[in-house]
Amino acid sequence: MKTTFLLFGALATPLFAGVKFADCYKIEDIKLPAGSPAEVGAIDFADDGTLFVVLRRGDVFRAKPAADPAGFDWHLFATGFHNGCGIDVLSPTKIRVTQMAEMTEAEDSDGDGTADRYTRFASGWGLSGNYHETNSLTRDGAGGYFLAVGTASHAGPTFFHTLGTFSDAGRRGRNYSSVKWKGWVLHADKDGNVTPWASGFRMHNGIYRDPQGELWCGDNQGDWKAATPLYHVEKGKFYGHPSSLVWDPAFTKSKDPLAYYREHLDEYNRDRTPAAVEIPHMEMNRSAGEPMEFPAGNHFAGQMLLPDNNGERLTRIMLEKVGDTWQGACTHFIDGRGLRSGNHRARFTADGKQLYIGQTVRGWGIPAEGLQRITFLGPTPFDIDRVTITPGGFKVSYTDGIPAEMKDPKRWKVSSFTYQPRWTYGSDPEDKKDHAVTVAAAGDKSVTLQVEGLAAGRVYRIETRKCDSTGGSPLQNNIAFYTANALPKP
Amino acid sequence: MRKTLILLTLGLQLDAAEPPLTFNNQPMGTLDRPLVLRTYVPDPGIDDAVFPQHDRGRPVAKYNPGIGQDVKGEIQPVAGIAGAIAVNFGPALSYVFDTTECRLLYAWQGGFLDMTPYWGEPDKGSRISFDYIPRLSGTLFWQASGKHPVEIGGKSITDLGPRVFTGYHLEKGVPVFEYRVGEQHFTFTLKPSDQPLSFAATLTGGENTALAYHGIDGAAGKGSVTFTVTGSQLGKFQGYKRVNNIAKASAEVGEKLFNQYGCAACHSTDGSASHGPSLGGLAGHPVEIEGLATAVTADRAYLLESIKAPNAKIVKGYPPNYMPPFGLPDVEYDSLVLYIETLGSPE
């Protein structure tokens, strides 16, 4: 009798419970070398699959990933980097690391397994002595890089002797740009020659050029950053944090951009390029890490992952282009479930079946340091697949069949608001509105919502009630936020 | 005994591998494998003339982020070097090479850097606000002054153009710094010397030209010059000073202080070898002292003297001038001695 019951149970579970989170993703802690402070500044794979990990105190370890998360055979490859927060692995014996004062190439030239040559690859940005001025990188596709150069924090000083020219106007305010190129994206060509690319960033902790060649970075909510933005970065554009403009010879409106834009907010809004996607700070992502595209073969291929450096969360971003304008929706990819906080670097393995996440908070809060691995077990959870804008509302698609009640407009709530970045540390949503919703169309896996009063320049909160799919799988996320920078033409 | 042997063996193996950085905020290298650490480093009061390739950080009006405006008062810059590289050979030598000025800034002995204010405590990880520059530990004996000291063909290289750092390579683990002026390339290497308060330097560059290091007698040659520099005690540093409010001396407090003051960087507690004599099995046992025919017993008086005045009695096989004297309140000295006494007998 007992045996029969157990058998019945085992057979019945998949039939009735559908696909749960744990059937889709496994989250593991990767053990770094014993005794090493696991403050992961950056991670990258070599073409042969060797994983390199930069720790913020200066060591770089490498190992071939093992099936056992505690069984990595780590070797110290290089050391001596000052808060290295970006790495490009050129080969299993050559890496480039962005550290505070420069970008450095470290090479094992004698084949003994450890780097013996440390060559300056690129420099030209200053260093004020402030603790906050970390840098990160992404390849430019032509042997060079785009570099994200963070600003300084008012919670720390500068030195009497600064590396690079000091600007009194740049030093003012909360997060500041007292020396060159703080708050900029720079371009370094294949020979390491650095030129400015785009301005107006606060702390773009991670930058990413996607396989199509588009350049993306996040930023940290704070002064002149209303929420957590994802920016589509283009040459010559200004992304909203004024301090960086002290280094822009084309900015002639004032010698004190911070004070100027504080007093001329309308002009500020005309001059700045808004975020492609605004990610609400509390609900979704408190501090953006490095963006990373889901690879081919993944169910969410082509969508973007954005780690949350200040929460146990990874955000999933569904981008689309309306006319010439990038915009899109966000929801959680993973929220909790054993994920640590401190998420800021992301790399998929070459086969796309695993995702490594580097984590560090040290110096910004209770330490949440380390390296975790998410393995894609195969099944796809019942989740929002994509949110796209329509001339009159949104089409919300799912990964599995939706139950009939989801097609009932009473199951849906849509509200909207605006964000105005300004000198304050973050901005509250303004001009909040509730929108009447009707269901314009419904398919097996999607609902098209007609939203009354749909307008551009607003962030839409789209919520349905939690339910199970027709296959019996529980819905992972019932809330998405869509940033409507532009509306499609009917 | 057996345990000690095992620990000794383990210790040797650890030394044989590249020792990675740990939560120890007073990391040290060794003679064979110097530690290269890029970090903000302190400015012990170096002459402004040393910094022509830096700019001057200036005070700024205090800013109130709550109201978004400047308020009364100013925020002053602090002393520190931004783009430097610090190198440590163990107690024998530490120095700072600056990648912006492309020159040696200062050298010290008997310790390295205390990273506590910058790296924070392992469980908290918080830096010390506005005061996070790592602290020196040991005896400062040489610091730079005046313009760049390198001359070729009798002319200062500062006349030839800006000095540009290009990198460094390791020769048997020892960093060789590289920079150029125009198309003229230079290297600079520093190693410990067998003399106290000294270092040995090698400068290369200007292959067929007279090369000299200004201000050092005999530091001249063609293409390459090696010279020894002997300094004098310019200052003693004890790392980052913590505040301890201790009512009563105890071994427990002593253990805490032992960790806080980074004693473990040089002294093991289990008998295993390190930069300084081990404290395991020390208390109550005979110790051989340099210059003394008979061993002395490590009693309370000996232990107190050795912490207060480390050079008073030098243990055979260990160099003098490496351990800084710790200016501590009596209650802390007493606690440390009580703790060391608990380590006197093997477990």
C-alpha cells in the first residue's frame, strides 16, 4: 500500500505541479581559494573556457570550471591591481584589467603560469584619491574597448596631489568629477589611445557591447539619476549627470554645469538623453551592474540581464526599438532563491548553459562577496516572455499557455508615472495615473491590452494576478515595468 | 613536537607557492617573492617639487546633499598618492614607486602597509570615512625631494620632456619599473641591501650616454648604474591606530590586540617560522640572544621588554630594526604578555 502511494506520488508530481523554479535553474556558490577575500571585481572566460576572476584587493585567479562548485582548481595568475573592476581575457596567458589609475595588460611571457609582464595599455583619465573612482570595460569589436569611468563620492576626499588636471567646478556637489573623464564613457582603440565618447554618468558600474554592436550601460540611482537606468550609449550624447560636463569643451553654457542645470531643468531635459529603460529602484533593481545579453539557445535569447549590486536580484530587460528609439520592459529574472546580493558582473559559458555572477559590496554595505553560478537545467518557467508596446497599449506574452481568467480585463492593473532626475538622491515617481484596461486580443500565450490614455515619456506598471499556466506551472513574475519613450505609429 | 613539524612543513609549502592576499590587512611579501600592491598610499610629507606631473587638489565648499547646496565651511584635500605602486620584501624593505612621476618616492623597513582603514575589517568591510589611506608600518628611512633625479649626458631628464610610465616586469619576482622620456627608455629596480636603513638600486637607460642619479655619490655610469642608498630614521610608524578601551588586562584582550595590531604578520603562535620569532612555546623557555653567551629565559620581564623595545635583545637568526616599538598603554602590554604566556606550553 505504502509503495503504491509513493509511486503514485512520484508519477503525479510532474503532471500536476508543472514546472517550478527549481526545475529550471540551479544556483550554486563557487568556492574561491580558501582565505582569499572573495570580493569579485570582474570575471571573464578565455576562449578555452578558463575562468579568470579579479579580486578587488589585487589578485587574479584562474581555473577551469569544474562540475563541483567547491572543486575549482584555482591558480593565482596575477596580482597587484588597484580595485580592478573590469577584465578582458585575451588568451589563457594574457589579460587586460581596468584598475583605478590605468588599464593594464598582464602576460605570462615565460610560461610558468603566472604573469611576469605588466604593461600599461591605456590611461589618460585622472585619479583624485577618492575611493569611488572605479572603472570597467567592454570590447569595441575592433581590438579596442569602451571604458566606463565612474565619478567620485562626496563621502570621500581628494588628495592634495591629483593624477591629472583638477577642476574646482567638477569637484562640487554630491558625486563629482574633479579630475578627467569621471562620469564618462571613453573609447580606447586597439593601441590604447583614449578618446571621450559620452558623458553624464554617475556610477555606470559595468558596460556592455552586445553582439549587434549596440553599447549599453546601467547607472546607480542617486543624484541626477531618478531610478536605476539602462542607457543605450551613443557617441557625443549626454546622459544626465552634469559634473562630467566640466571636461566637455563643447559645453559652453556655464563653467558650473551642476549649478546651471539645477536652475534650468527644462533645458536640462532637452539636453539629456533619457534612459532606454527606467528600472524602479525599490521594486526591481537598486544598483545596476554589468548588462549582459542572454545567449542563443537560452529561452530569453536576445534579452538583457542586469545584475542588482544591492539586492538578491537579477533583472531581465526586454528591449525593443520604436522608430529610432530604444525602450522596453523589465521584470525579475531571479529574485532571491539563494542568490546573494552584490551582483555586478555576468558571464555566460560558451555553451550558454551556465551563467556566472561576480559579487561584491565591500565598502558600500554589509559584505556580500563571492561568485555564484546559475545552471539552466532545461525547462523554462512560466513567466512573462516579452512585453511589447502597441499603438494603444501593450502585448504581454508568456512562456506557457495562459488560463482563461488571465484574458479577463479585471485581472489587470495598469498605472503610470514619470521620473524627473535632479540633484536629489533619486527621484520619486511623479504624476501618477491609473489607466482603464480592456483586452483587445488574446492568444494561447499572450494578451494584448488596450490602455486608455497611453502616452510617451512615461513608465507603465503592468500587473496581473498570480496564477498557474494551463500546464500547471506557477507564474514567476506578475509585474513588469515598461518605459514608453515613444509610441508606435498606428 | 610532531604537530610543530607538520606545521613547519605546511608553512614551507605555503611559502613555496605564491601567497595570495588574505583578510590580513597587513600583507607582506618575502625576499624571494616581493609583494606588489597598487593602492592609495600615504604621503609622509614629501616635498611639493617631487610632484610636477600631478595637479593640485583644492578645497571645496562643503556640500549638503540633503538640500543640494553648498553650505558654510570647506572640505580640505588629504595627503596621499593616487597612482603609486607599493612593494614589500618582508621586514627587509618596503618602497613606493610612483607611476605618475616615474620615480621612487620613499622607502622604509620593518613593516609594510596597514590596509585596515581602506579594506576594512573582514566582517564589516567598511573603510574609514575621509581617512581611508593605508598607514605605514615600520621605520621610514628615505624619501624623495626635488626634481626627478635621473640625468643623462649631464642633463636632468625633466629637460627632455614628460616622464611616461609604461609598466613593469618581474625578474625572479622582483619588479623592474619601466618609463620613457620621449623615445628614451629607462628602468628602475630596487632591492634590499644587507646594510640597515638601506636599499640597492639599479637604473638603466641612455645606452651610450652618461647616466646618473642626482644626489647620490658615485651613482653614475654608462647605460646602467647600480648603487646603494643609506638613509636615516625619518619616522616610525605603527600602522593604523585603533581605539581600545580596556578596563583590565587579560589574555583574551591580549589575543584581540595581537590580531588588531597585526602581530601575526611576523609572529606565529604555533612554533612555525615567520618573519619574527614564534610566540608558540616561547614563554618560560630559554632564548638565544645575539651577542650573549648564555641564553635568557623568556619571562614576563623579557616579554615586556621585547614588545616595548624590540631592539634591546635580538633573537639569534633574526635581524634588528624590523619590529616597530608599540607605544601602548600598560594595560595593553600586560594583556599581550598574558596572551603570550598562554602560548608557552604546547597543547
